[in-house]
Amino acid sequence: MAVLVTGGARSGKSSFAEKLAMQRCQHGIYIATSHIYDEEMRERVSLHQQQRLQSGFPWETREEPYALGACLEQLHERSEGAVVLVDCLTLWLTNWLLYYEQESDAVQLVSNQIDELVNVVSSYSGQLILVTNEVGDGIVPEYPLGRQFRDLAGRMNQRVAEVCQQVFLVTVGIPIELKSRAYM
């Protein structure tokens, strides 16, 4: 079963996703998608690692900033009995957008990566939880790369939500399941 957890920055989505994972299985595989660009990010990553360790839940952590689809395919074959938690899709998207930033067809190249991810998620039969940021509620970014990111993230989130069996929106620490409430 694939589950998408979305919300704004500091909404509680990652904490909720981890608690949900702990309810679903006896152990988990945590796929972290961030790059460590500076000391502040290094401290954030360290804090997250410590929190997972202190939770008492047996997490195996994997760092995968780019090849998320291939990583999920590999785990799909070997993760029986484990929940796989990906945190987060928007950092993964950022990695690809920055990687292709200088290419004239950057949006298409990133869209191809999204297509691959959606295909893998749609065929994933194990326990899979994906965390992503809701970026469409803010202002329109003033610079082109920001607008590309916002548009790509919105499309990615819609496509991933479509193939997930459950979708949660977390706001002010309160998770609401959306997919079962969808009008159409």
C-alpha cells in the first residue's frame, strides 16, 4: 500500500509519517533524499537521525538523493515485512531540478524522472510512505527556477497522489486523510 503524506513546512508531516510507519510494520527502511550543502543542513540531518534512533523503532537509513525509483525497485524485491518511508519527494525534486538547471529542456528532463517515480510507486505492493511538501499555497515565486519548482512539485504531488491508496494532509500537527473524501 502506497501512502502520500503532504503538508507545509513544519506542519508535522514527517513525524506523522514516522508514527504511521511504526504502526504498520515491525521495522522500517528510511530513504533520505537530501543533499548536505552546509553546516545547518548537516545539523538538521543529524537531529533527524538522532530522533529516529531514540524512537526505539528499528530503522535502516539509506541516503538516496537521485536514484529513488531504482532504490524503490530494489527494495520492493527485498523489503518484505518492512515499511519504506521516503522523506521527502520535494527535496528529491530539488536535487534533479538543480542537476538539470542549465539544460534547455530541464523541465522535460525532470518530468521524465517524475514519470519513472510514479511508475515505480504505482506498482509497489509493499508498505510505502512518501512525504512531500505542499508548495502551492504560497505566493508565486519571483524567479523562473522557483516557478519551475513550484509547478513541477504541484504536478508531481498530483500524480503521486493519484497512484497512492491513501493521501494525508498534515496541518498544525493534525493529519486528515483526503483520498477517501475526494468528491470525484
